[in-house]
Amino acid sequence: MPKSDPNPLSEFDLIARFFSPPAAQGFVGVGDDCGIMPVRPGFQLAVSTDTLIEGRHFFSDADPADIGHKALAVNLSDLAAAGAQPRACLLSLSLPHADESWLQAFSQGFLSLANESGCQLIGGDTTRSHDKIILGVTVLGEVPVSQALLRGRAQPDDDIWVTGQLGAPHTALQLRQGVWAADEALLAQTLPRLLRPQPPVHWAPELLGHAHAAIDISDGLIQDLQHILHDSQFGARVEAAAIPQHPALTHLSAEQQLEAVLSGGDEFELCFTAPVAQRAHILDSAAKAGVAVQRIGTITLEPTLQILDFEGKALNAEPTGFDHFNRS
């Protein structure tokens, strides 16, 4: 949490000093009542928003640069799930105090990722909160008309794919919260994936015209996959042994590994479905982009979800994911 400053910045000083990057050509950025951005002919606007609350979505003692990075990354992950190219973003920042050193690091983390991803900061809001940091980010992207990857477009016999290596964020969270036995070495290996997610936002548009449906893994692989199944009205067969795991998970029990890869959230990787005929394109384009992808199952006509454990046996209990209103 930022410390109290005896000579606090004004709202306008804060914006001018930390959140006023030069506007790209065609954009009207921070400082006007509205941010303005162009949309190319033949494209649609893709929009997503998320709120992050201190103590709920990030630790109070986290590096503010990591907080800034994650605040934008979790939103870029939504654009990636639609196959959209990032164009602009809005930041709403509520702070109990205006701490200059905290703001300097936070803005560096946020704007560094904004620049890297081509997501221009064009506006937002700053307010004073009672006692916690509250961050609201809205991202805007472009996707060709009628080509967005949506949850309801999976087809029977589609391959189910995931990007990245799963399980590290959940492992770090369980260790940090004391749910699992303390292991400092394991925490050091897994914590960076929790603090600084790296959604495959640059590669995701390569899936347009090749994949059918997609979702980002924010609340757990199985829970998020079920949104695709519900909206598409099909089922799936998932093989846990095929799910790519973060190397650090080899130190965990099989039960913990299953929990981490099936139920663990905060991945901000993609789960998507695509026809068998698209395997070569997906593997080739991902390799060129340096993105790890792996097939983990199949969409089925029968609207049930079958999950096989590491030994190929059907799981009796269905894994759960994160729900803001069903957990303390």
C-alpha cells in the first residue's frame, strides 16, 4: 500500500507525471474528456474490463511494477482470447495515498507492457480510496469483422489446446497463503508466473480463421473450458497427462499437480478449440512466435465432460475453479 505523503501530489500532477505517455498518431490520449482511437475499415472493436483489488487480486507487499504489469496483462489476455489486436486502454486508479515512489514503479510496469503490446493508454480516472488500492483497466482492440474467437463456436471432434505451462500461479498462491507446506525454493520458482503473467497476445490473432472457440484461463482450466462447452452445447474429453505443467510442479504430489493444472487460476493462458486439419498451422505459427501449445483433449458430441487423470482413469469428482462469490 502506498505510504502517506506529507506533500501529496494533486490529481492532475499525478496524471501528468506518471500516466501521460505521448499519444500515437491518430489517437487523442490522456488529458481530454474522452480518449479517441481510430478503427480500421473491416474491423470491429473488442472491449474488455477487469477490476483488481489489493488483498484480493494482488498482495499488499507486491512490487508495484509487478502490480502495474499484471493489471494490464489480465486484460490483454481477454483480447487474446478473442484473437483481437490490442490498440488502447483506460486506467482507473483509486489510492488511499499518492506515494510517488509507488506510482513511479507502478506506471513503469504498466506502461512498459502497454508499449510492448501496442496498447496505447488514452485515459482513465484517479480517485482517493479509503484504505485499499483498487485498479480498473479497460482494453480496446481490433478484430476483423465476424472473425472473433467466441466461446460458443466449438465443434465436435475439435482438438482442445492450451498455451504455456500450467500450474505455477496456483502453486505459488497455495504456498504464499500457507495452504501447502512451506517450500521457499518452490515458491521462488513459481511466484513470477503469478506476479507477471505473459498472455500470448501477439500470437493470438494467428488463430483467426483456424480456431473455432477460445477463452483465457483465469479461473481454472476446467471451469473456463466448461464455459466453452456450455455456450457451444457440446462435451469434452480431457487428458490430464497431456496438460503441459510448469517444471517446478514435479516436486508436488500427483494430487497437488492435478489441483494446480485443472483448477488453478491466474494463468492468463489460452484454451482454444480447432479442427484436426489445423494442427500443422497451429504448431508452425506458435513455434515461429515462441509460444508453447499442446493438445489436451477433444470436443465431443455428447454434452458431458470426461476428465482422465495422469494414469488415464476417469476422475470421479469434477474439479472446481475460482468464484468470487463462493469463496471466503
